[in-house]
Amino acid sequence: MGRIFEKRKASIFKTAAQTSKLFSKYGRQLYMAARNGVPDPEANPALRNLVEKAKRDNVASHVIEKAIQKAAGAGGEDFQAVRYEGFGPGGSLLIVDCLTDNNTRTIADVRNCFNKTGSKLATNGSVVMSFDHLAVLSFQGDDEEKVIEAMFAADVAVEDVTCKDACITIFAPPGEFYKAKMALFEAFPGLELEVQEITFLPQASKPLGGDDLASFEKLLDMLNDCDDVQEVYHNVALPG
């Protein structure tokens, strides 16, 4: 019974840590979105989208409300967005986006992750050039022509529209995200988006195996355990 109890306890603690990390991540992002605009989701599209995303990820309502209320008050944390680029195991490429109130601590934490996995940080711009920065919207459907017409009518500068396995995906410049999203909702009432994000997509995927893959997965785990790390983008074609 003791061993089973210890195993269950470890699982509970791991889940609690993951939840705490998720809440902390969204708390910072919501705070920054509210501070950079207005602390009202109805009047701040970036904040509204983040609130919707947080709810989809089951972030507690009090976490969302507290972050927005904190941004509406005086003072509070002074977070800055910082981005690091690096070369991982097997020639993989990574972009690490952080929110920090202490640059010295953050760069030390990120550098430690890279150093312990045989990876190295790169100069700004040397990795990001191998990615496309895009808004991505995806949903179940097959009426590609109607989507294109909706984008054209709303004057959305779409990069591409694809239809595969009854799933339509729109790729657009980041600045067109909200306009494209609203155009879809107008053209398809009741639409449920499966993907709605602004992300970095690699221009080419990098397959890894053996020790390189194990080291890369360790690097991802270490980065995701860093409190200041918000998003990690990479070009590795992970198995499964």
C-alpha cells in the first residue's frame, strides 16, 4: 500500500505543479495584455482572445479576474517580453518567448537549459528567419471557396487557405488575426474554431532520433519548467 500511495502522491503533486505553472503563465499574459491595452476584454481584442484561450485551457475564473483587476490598478509587476533564439540537439532550432521582471534571472535560467543539453543560445535573428510568424485559424469544414470569399469581403490579407481531411486552415499575418476571426464568425454563425493562435511555424521540419531526440525532449521539459518561459517554438518533427 505504501508504494501505491507514494506513486499516487507523486502523480498528484506533478499535476498540481503543472496546473500552477499554467495559471502563472496565463496570469502574466493576461496582466500584460490588459496593461498594454485596456483592462476590458470587450474593448481589448488581444485580451479577449487570451481570456477565451485561458478558459479553453480550464484556467480558473478567479485567476483570470485577478490578473485583469491587477492590471487595472496602480503599480503591480513590471514584466517585459523577451525572446531568445537557440540551436538545440541535432541542429534543431528553437525560439523561446518569456515574460520577466528580472532579465538577469531569466537569461541565466534559459542558458542553463541550453548548456545542460549540449545546446547553445544564438544571436537575435539567426533562428527566427527560418520560421514564418503567422496567425492560424482552423476549423472543421470543406467550403474553401466560401472562406476565401469571406476573407476577401473583409479585406483580410490572407497568406494561404488550405483544406485537408475536412479541416480548413487559414494562414494570415499576425496583424490580421482578429479581422480574420470576426470575418469567419460572420460568414459561419456558430462556428467553433479548433485552432486560433499567433505562432511561429518552421519553414522546414527537422527529424531527430536516438540521443538527439532524448536531449531535445529534455531541453523542452527544462524550458517549460522555467517560470518565465511562456512559449517555445521549434522545428523538430516529434514522434506521435
